Amino acid sequence: MEGINLAAMLGGIGLFLLGMTMMTDGLKLALGPSLARLLHAWTATRLRGLLFGIFSTALVQSSTAITVATIGFVNAGLLPLGQSLWVFFGANVGTTFTGWLVAVIGFKLKIEAAALPLIGIGVLLRLSGQETRRGAVGNAIGGFGVLFLGIGFLQQAFASGGSGLDLSSLSGHGVWSVLAFVLAGIVLTVVMQASAAVLAIVLTLAEAGVLPMNEAAAAVIGANIGTTATALLAAIGGTPNARRAAAAHVMFNLLTGVVALLMLPVLLTLIGMLREALELGAQPAVSLALFHTLFNLLGVLLMWPLTNWLADFLLGRFRTQEEEIGRPHFIDRNVGSVPSLAVDALHREVSRLGNIVLDMARRRSTPDGDGPSAWPRVNPFPPLSRAILDFVTEVNRHPMPQDTAHNLATLLRVHRYYDTCHELSAELGRIHTTLPQLPASELIEEGQALARQAVGLLEQVDPLLPGHGLPDADSLGNFELAYYALKAKLLEAGAAGNIGIEQMDEVMSGFSALRRLVEQAHKAATMLGTLDAVAGSEPVSQPAT
């Protein structure tokens, strides 16, 4: 590689990667809470989700950060997978901003004049405000400067115009040359784990006249495809939604890359026309940045009519047992058109919902259980709860007799009780984590005994367990007395300094949630009992496992 400054090239790549990391980390810290709020507000439609993915990724320079936040919302049941796909596609388009950053700013400015002041300002902000938003912004500004410095070293590495880099053996072989550069882009991206750095190298080589336009474009396509390796690695051992997101990312990039390869001559001609129409100049780097953006937008257009099919396809893959439990077993659009049948089906589905949430509460209340580490990562309650509410909305569109409407309203109240039980079950982890750490063994034993009482009551009111029914007044009264006795002893121990105040608050909060949960489950069982008496039959199903 005579004529190429190898040290400058390696240093340039290293500085570029370091600058990207600093800039991304700084912006994520500075904008993290805002991004979560915007994600929740900006995903109501596919177009808004797409725009959010584009602009948020361009802002934080990390499609991974946006993808992870989106997966979190999907896992929490706050965002359907179909809508989240548009955020993922937009994030792919947003990554093209890096190419424009390099092409329009990196090759236009005097590097030292731009980079060194930015690094100095960034370091000053970082030193004057560590662990604050100002420090995070300083980290991002400093990273911006380091990134420019890396581009400067890459330019120096190929300052000779690339006379020492003979690529003629790869060029001039038609389709084979194009495929060779696609493969080179894929391999470099997989090895470096950073498509932005590969893109910077390709833009620098093209600007230096080393790579012809069609082969540089092929390398850009390869870099785009190579990013899927990171998604696949991240999906290993991830949640089902993380694996679905990775699959969507792979399918989008592969489809986009294949179509861009097949249409390469057409796209290059179109880019020439756009460059002249927009008066962007004849710089190869600008043409490549435009090409990168254009073929990713083409991918979005290709996916527009396919997204619903893709969402359904992905939802059928990577399923866990919890997700299968979370699917409706008795309700659908067909039965919803006949209100009398719909109420019976809804009765059975709400009973399943109760079994799911009470099974979850019993696992979390059992004092000698495995604790939070063994609880399922995927919660089946939110999707089934949402499906029930959607079903009720569908049934309400049809006329129905008064008694059917009354039963429907009763089941909706039962759903609300179980929804409250689900919210309270999230607090039960305090019992598992804090109760065993109390220094007073008698408090631990009383707490465990109270938890066992609660588990027994929850088993009794579970609508799908054999022999279910309403607990007698003595059982409920004894539970209440035991709860208040434990509460009084905890307060006494905390006031006397025998246990820490924070420990006292944690244990009391956990048992308070457990007491309210038993109360809500009892109300649900009472309401369901009135419907059982009317129907004269029991719902038929299997309890959750």
C-alpha cells in the first residue's frame, strides 16, 4: 500500500469511531427522557412513526438507541408492533445523515479550524458539569470535533489521490466488480461494527478519485446490509420483540440492498439529474450521500404496502409460552357480531384474564418462591386485556337487550378489578427482596405466614381453579387482623430502630399492595358469581401455566 499513510488511515478510523461514540452517548444522556416522551406521542400513524425514526436517529446518531427505546414500548404493551416497524424503518433512513455530515461539512471546512475549537468547548463543558446535562452536551460537542479530526486524518491518508492503492484488479469486471465491492462493504461493516466509519472511508476514497462512482455506491450498499449483523447479534437471547425488530431490520436492509443493486444504473442516472437540479455540485461524496438517502427512501416506499403483512408474519414468529397465553381464546370479530354469544365468550375470556393475573400474583406473593429473577420476561396480561377492551368496543356497535347490556357492563367492571390487580402485582417484588433481609426473624416469619394466607385466598377466588368460590367472612377477617398486626409490629420495630426505616417502608408497601390485591380479586369473584348464577354454568378453560 505504498503511497498511503497507513498510520493516518488507522488513526482516522479510530478517531472517527471515538467521535461517533462520544457524540452518541452525550446526546442520548442529554435527550433521553425527551426521546421517550416524543416516542410515545409521535407514533400514532405510520407517517409520524417514520418521521420520528428519521429525525431522532439523525439527532442522536444512533439507530440502536431509538430501536431499543421502541422495543421497550412494544414490550410494555404501549405500542403495537405494526406501528413500531415504521420507527425502525425511519431509523434506517436517519442513519444516512452521517453521510451528509461527512460529505457536506467534513470535506468543505478546514478540519483543524472546525475540530479543535469544538473539542476544546466540549471538554470545558464536560469538566464544568460532569453528571449533568451540560456535561452530556459537552461530550456530544467534543465528539463532534473528534469525528471531524478523524475525517481529516482519513483525507491525509489518501492525500496522494490514492496512487498507492491499486484497485484495478477489482474494477472493470462488470457485475462481478460491483458484487465484490458490495461484499467488501459488508465485511468491513461486520468487522468494524460501524457502518458510519465504512461510509466515511468510502466517501474519502471516492472524493480522492480512488473509487469510481458505481463501485463506491456498491460499497455503500454493502455497508447498509452489513449493519444487519449487529442487529442479529443483539437479538441473541433477547425478548421476542427484540428478535422481531432485528428480523424487520434485516428484511428491510436486504430488500433495499437487492433492489438498489438491480436498479444501480437507474439510480446513478437519477442522482446525476437530482444533483444538477439541486445544484449540489459534482463532488463524488455528495453524490454518494444522496445515493445512500435515495435507496433507503426507496426501501420505505417498497415496505409501505407490505408492513401489515410483515407485522402479522413477525407476530407469528419467536412466540413464547406467555405470549400464547396472552392471545384471546374465545373472543373474535365473528362472535362479537352476536351480543348474546359475545357476552358468554367474554365471560370465559375475562375468567382467563383473572386466572392469569391471580397466578402471577400468587407467584409473586409466595414467600419461598424464586423471586423476581425467575418471573417471566414477557407479561401475557397487557395484550389479552387490550384485546378484551377492543372486543367490548366492537360488541357495543350492535343493538342488544337490556340484560345483555347489563352483563356486559358487569364483565367490564370485573375487567377493571383485574386490571387493578395487575397494577398492584408489580409492587409485590418488595416482599421478596426486602422481607428476608429484616434483622428480626419473628417479623420475617409473620410476614411469610401473612403471604401464605394471601396465596390461599387468591387460589380460592381464582375463577378457573377447581373448587373456586368466595372465602368465608372468618378467612377474610383473619387475614385483615394478621395484616394490621404485622403493620403495627413493623412500625414499632422501625420506631425503636430495630429495623431501618427504608426497610420498614418497603415491606409495608409490599403487604399493603397485597392486601388491596386480595380485596380487588374478591370483588371480581363476587361480580363473576352473580353472572354464574344467571348463566347457570361455569366457564370452561384451563388455568394459566
